[in-house]
Amino acid sequence: MSGRPFQHLIAFSVILICFIAWWRVGDAEIGCIERERKALLHFKQSVVDKHGVLSSWGNGEDKGDCCKWRGVECNNQTGHVIMLDLYYQNLGGKIGPSLGELQYLKHLNLGYNDFKGILPPQLGNLSNLQSLDLGHNNQHMITCENLDWLSGLPLLRQLDLSGVNLSKAIHWAQAINTMSFLTELHLSESRLPTISISDNNSSKSLVVLDLSGNGLTSSIYSWLFMNLSNTSSLVHLDLSSNNLNGSIPNAFENMTTLTYLNLSSNQLEGEIPKVTFNNISCLVDLYLSGNQLHGSIPDAFANMVSLESLDLSQNQLEGEMPKSLRDLCNLRRLVLSYNNLTGLLEKDFLACSNNTLEVLDLSHNRFKGRSFPNLSGFSQLRKLYLGFNQLNGTLPESIGQLHQLERLGIASNSLQGMVSENHLFGLSKLWYLDLSFNYLTLNISLDKVPLFQVSCIRLASCKLGPRFPHWLHTQKHLAQLDISASGISDVIPNWIWNSSPHLTWLNVSNNNISGTLPNLTSYPCNLGMDMSSNCLDGSIPQSIFNAQWLDLSKNMFSGSISLSCEITNQSSQGLYLSHLDLSSNRLSGELPRCWEQWKHLVVLNLANNNFFGKIKKSIGLLHHMKTLHLRNNNLTGALPSSLKNCRDLHLVDLGKNKLSGRIPSWIGGSLSDLIVLNLRSNEFNGSIPLNLCRLRKIQMLDLSSNNLSGMIPKCFKNLTSMAQKGSSIIAYDEVPFNFDKKVSYVDNTLVQWKGKELEYKNTLRLIKSIDFSSNELIGEIPIEVTDLVELVSLNLSRNNLIGPIPTTIGQLKSLDFLDLSQNQLSGGIPSSLAQIARLSVLDLSNNTLIGKIPSGIQLQSFNASTYEGNSGLCGPPLSKRCPEDNNKSGEFFLTGLSSKNDDIQDGANNIWFYGNIVLGFIIGFWGVCGTLLLHSSWRYAYFKFLNKIKDRMYVTTTLNMNRLRRSCQS
């Protein structure tokens, strides 16, 4: 018996030793499977790895175990590869089919790389795969013609093919329906084709569904609501950036488990349904921005007590801020910008969320306020946008209590009063400040230093002057500074160039800044500068052309800019310059020869200077140029043929120079996008080239005051933009530098309008004009000109035109200005001219027109000078009577003689009539008064009666006056 315990002890020890040995074996590292190792190496061969991310993958002695390779994870016990994670590793190339041999793989993530090519269907062999992420690679460069291979992945739970081109995967929805365990699906920006009726059964297990950015139509609803609305699984739904139209479906009310719903950037219209959002009470994030929704914000939002983010911006919503928003105590982000909301912003308009709200954007509405809303209680507010409303009053110092504030934008209101350091200088986290276009005055003490370091300051139209604000010197991270029209009368301090190496935008325009620009070794190469409309003088430093956007117009700069070519090879000068405006200065000399260094120029404006010489051939290297202003200089010679290479040109204004030669015929063929062509006041000769008729987009064509001869081409009827409604604004959105918003440039030009030169900018699109005046043109006015029915102005004066005015000129119903004076036009004035109701200026003087001026209110309303110099014209408003009018006067005289006897007879009748009236008066008067004189009793009775009437009226009047006094006293 005593040996049994010993035997038990030995047996227990043996078992313990075996367990320890088994445990150590299980804990030992097992190398990867050789077949899977080779499959990974084959995959690497098709990968472009510029940064050596896969350097640990190889055949070396120290690289034999693939389980130790970067991004690879193996099962510790079996050695099989179960995860390959190369997310966001800057890899490119193709996804090889060898990955299909990793049959034990559970997780594959190649997202956010630059892979391209055809997606291998061998991925369908990964039967153990649970998550697959191939999304957000090189946009649409990975293609997949069908998703049938998904049927081989029965355990898949997460699938992300965002950005994969699925345009040919017609039955994509049917393939998704087979995934019974799929909970998360991301197919954003995948060019999904329209869903077919046969694919209406959707997966019931989905929790997250993202189909954004696919251009899907409302037909997706049938697939979406068939099963998803009857389940309680869907939590996240993103249908943004599609083509959904109509109203928001009521079926959304059945998706009661939704916490995230994004329908933004579609074409939804109608009102926001009240019942729908009354039932989805679990929503945390709701995005309906960028649609066409109208009506008011429903009170049903009060039931969404969990709501944290609400974005209804860029719609057509109206009405006041609903009181229901006061009850959203968890609200962190509220964006209602770009609507038509009105009313006052009361003190407690977001009372419950004052401790949670982080973002408030009510900009671009019509909110009013007698005072700025009190937001002092919003302790967590980081971003506040109230710009472009109708707020007035002063900016309260309580704004300085928003210690978490990072962005403050209140531009374009009617705020006024003083802003001191107490308002803003304590906001230590502030990095964006926009107070522009108000009536604010910044009164900052010189010794005060703000706690913040801002990146962007916009104080346009605020009063800062007369000196440059000294506190700006302390801002070391400044990227954008706009202090235009701020009343500064000072020189530019040197510290402004050295204060921040990050400066990308500087706008000091419309001030009274004087002095010269420093000749720095190098201005910041990514800088955009607007210093226009000041009093700067001296020469322009050559290094400033290193900027990317430069406007020095309307100053007093002098000297030449041709020297800029001398240092081209020493720097990157002009390499990225896209906008150059040096107009309205005192610059002189020849134009630069080295235009190739500014090959990215879009806008070039050198107008109103004293440049001379020829336009250099190298200007044809500006292939991106859209606007060319060289007006009002002393340029000579012919237009260089290289200019035809600038095919993107929309506006060419070379007026008021001394350019000569023939107008090149290549303008019509090579510059077919021209909207404005102004060659006015030069020395061009020859005929008008027929190729100009190919300018189908032209809206303003001015060839006046040259030496052009020949006939007006009949093909001008092909200028279709002048014959069709609609017009273009010459505007560009330029983003040549690191700027958080586009720099919108709207072009302008001078138009000879009603005898004056006027500048047109935003209204340039309203002008459709042809001006060939002051040339030597001959022949008749082509009738085809009257096909340009949208013409607003037509000036053919001071030529040698002959023949009649086209009888169809009345077709030009939009014509406001017509000048055909000082020609040799003959014939009569067409009667159709009187049908142009909009005509406000007309000049037909000094021709050989004959006949009567057509009758009608329009033509008779003009001054007689309109028709002078035409000896054959007659009729109003001229004093000369027409012969036919004289004949009618003779007829009237004869008619008068024949009716004279009748007039005499009528006169005799009138004498008898008035004589009888006088006789009746005499008889009646003496019949009454004579009787009273002869009979005393009648006379007594008569005057007694008059006395009684007088007494009764006196008594009645006295009583009524007494009553009135008593009532007034009581």
C-alpha cells in the first residue's frame, strides 16, 4: 500500500514532463510555409517599391522566414500566412495573381497605395478571407470587370473596393447579395453601373454601407429598401455625391438603427420630411448639404436627442432658426451655411449645447441682429463662422472668453465700433481670423502682444491705419495676410518680408502705401501679392518675378522690365508665375524677349504704360495664356505669328498702339476660343480676313480706327455667339500657390460705348458688339449682319459704305446702339428700324438717305442731329416737311372752303341761341325784383322770412359749439 503513492507520484511527474514538453513545442517559432513564401516573392516582383518598404522580403539567409517580413503575420502554430497588411506604404505596380495561393489568409489590406491594372480573379481562392481592403489606390486605375470571384469568399465580413473601376461589373449588387456574413461594404467612387431590377434583394447583414461618389440614380432605393429597411442591422449609410433626385423617401423612417446618414451632394428637392426624422431618433450624424431642399428646418429634429453633427448647408432652406435645436444637448457640429435663413440670433438659440458645440457655421444667410449674439457660454467652440449675414452692432469683448476658438470668420456684415486687444489677443489657439468688410476699427496698443500665432488674417476694409499694425510683426507662422482698403498711409516695413517664411498671400491693395519695393535676394517663390492701387514708385525689383501671382497695377512704377531676362539662368525666376498685372504704371522700354521663363502665365496685363518696340516672338511660348492686355502703349510692327500657338486665349486687347500690317488670318483658325478681340486705334491695313468669321465665341469685335479697306465679309453671320442668347464672363479660378481658397479673377476691358470709353468687368457678358468705325471700308452693309440678333452695339460709322440700310435691320431687337453715320448710304430708312424698342442711341447723319423718316415713337424721339446731313430726308423730328405732307395740306384747304357756308350758318344759329339766354335773364330778374319794389306787403313778408332763417341758423350753430366744447373738456 505504501508503494502506491510513490507510483502515483511517478505517474504525475511523467504527465507533467510531457505537458511541459508539449507546451514548449507549441511555443516554439515555426517558420513560414515555403509555398506561401514563394507566392509572396512572386507578388513582390510585380510591385513598384521606390522607398524600399519590402526590403525585408528576399532570399537571403537572414530573410528566410517570411513571417518576419514587413506587413506579414503568420499563425504561430501552423506557420501559415494569415495577414498581409501593406496599408499606405506608397507601393505601386500591379496586384499579382500569386496572392491567391495564400489560402489561409484572413486579412488582406493593400489600401491607399498606387496599384493599378486588372484585379486578379484568383483572389476568389482565399476562402478563409474575412477582410479585404483594396480601396483608395490610384483612382480608377484598378479595374474589375465582374465581382463573381466574391462567391469564393464565404467568410468575408469587410470589403473595401473604393476607387476600383467597376463600371463593367453590371451585376455587382447580385454578387454582394451572396455575401451572407458581410457587415461592412465600401464601394465609394467606383463608377458603379445602374442597378438592375433583378438585383433587388440586398444583403441583410450589412452594418456599414458606403456607395458615395458613384453617380447612382434613385433606382438604388429599390435595392436599398427591399431588405435593409426591414432589418435592424444597418447603422452607417453613405449615399453622398450621387445623382439622387426627387424628395427624400419616407422609407428611411424604417431604418430605425441608423446612427450615420449622408445624402449630401445630390439633387434632392422638396421639404425635409418631418415624419422620417421623427422616427430615426438614434441618428448621431446627419448630412443633407449640397441639395435643393427648401422650406423650413423641421421641429422633428428635437427628437434626435443623440444628434452630434448636423449639416444642412448649400440648400434653399428658409425661415428662422427653429427652437427645436435648443434641445439638442449633444450637438457638436452645426452647419447651416449657404441658405436663405432669416430672423434674429437670440441669446439662447442653442441653449442646451453650449457645453458641447465645437463648430457653428451660419454664414451666407440673412440672419439679422441688433447686436452680435452672445456666445460666451460656448466653452468648447473651436470654429465660428457668421460671415455674409446682416448682423450689426459691435463685437462684444465676451468673444475673448472662447478660449478654445481656432477659427473666427465674421466677414461681410455691418458690424461697427472698436476692436481692442481685449477682444482677441487672449485667444491662444486662434489660427484663422477674418473680420473683413465690416465697419470695424482696430485699436491695438503698441506694447500688446497677442497670445495666438495665426496662419491667416483677413482685415480688408477694416480701419487699421495710418501705420502698419505693429502687432503683425509677432506672427511667425503667417501664411495669408489681407489688409487691403484699410486706410494705411505708410511705407512697407522690412519685417513684413522676414516675419514669416510661410507667407503665400499678401494683399495690401487700395491703400495709400508709398515708397519702393526692396530688392531682396529672393522673394518667397510661392508668394502671391496684390499691391495694386497704391502710390509705390521706383523700379520693379527683378527678384519679385519669382512670385506666383503678382498685381502691381495702378501705381507709379517706372523703368524697364526687360532686364529680368539677365538673371533667368541664375534662379527659378518666373518659373511658376501665373498672373502678372503691371498695368497703369509708368513702365517703359521694350517688352522682354524671354517669355519662355513665364510659361505658366494665364493672365498678362501690361496695358497703360509706355512700352515700345515690337512684340517678341517668344510670347508664343505662353501656351496657357488666356488673357493678353497690351493696350495703350507705343508698340509697333506686325503681330508675331507665334501668337497663334496661344490657343487658350479668351481675350486679346492690343488697342491704342502703333501696330501695323495686315490683320493675321490665323486669328480665326488658331484662336477660336476668343471672346474679346480689340485691335482698335492701330495702323492695321488691308481687308478684314474672312477667317475672323470662325470666331464663333466672339462677343466683342473692335477693329475701329485703323486703315482697313475692302468690303465687310458676308460670313459674319457665322459669329454664332452674337446670334444666340447667353454669354460668358471671362473669369478664371487660379490656385497657383498654397491657398485654402481659389483666387477668382474676373477679366475686364474698355469698350467704346455711346461715345465714351467705359470699363466693363462683371457686366462684360452683357455687351455683344461690333465696331468697324473710322476705317476705309467700302461696299454695302451685308444683309447677313442682321442675322446677329443678339447684337447690342453696331458701329460702322466713318467709312465709305454705300447702298441701302438692310431692310431686315429690325431683326436686331436687342440693339441699344447703332451708328451708321458719315458714310454714303442711300435709299430710305427701313420702317423695321422703328420696331427696335431698346434702341437708345442712333446716328444716321451725313449720308445720302432720302424719303420720309418712318413714323413711330422710337425714331421720332431722337434729336434732329441724328438725321442731319441727309438732304433728302424729311418729316419729324426734322423741320423739313415731306412733299406728300404738303399735298395733304392743300386738300385740307379745299375742304375748308367747301365747308365755309356751313360754318357761317352755324355762326348765325349761335347768335340766336345766346341772344335768347340774355333776354330770358332780363325778364326773370325784373319779374321778381320789380314785384318786390312795387308791393310793400310782399316785400315785408319776404325779408321777415329771411330773418327767421338767419336766427334759426345762429341758434343751432351756437348750441352745437357749446356741446363740442363740453365734450372736449371732459
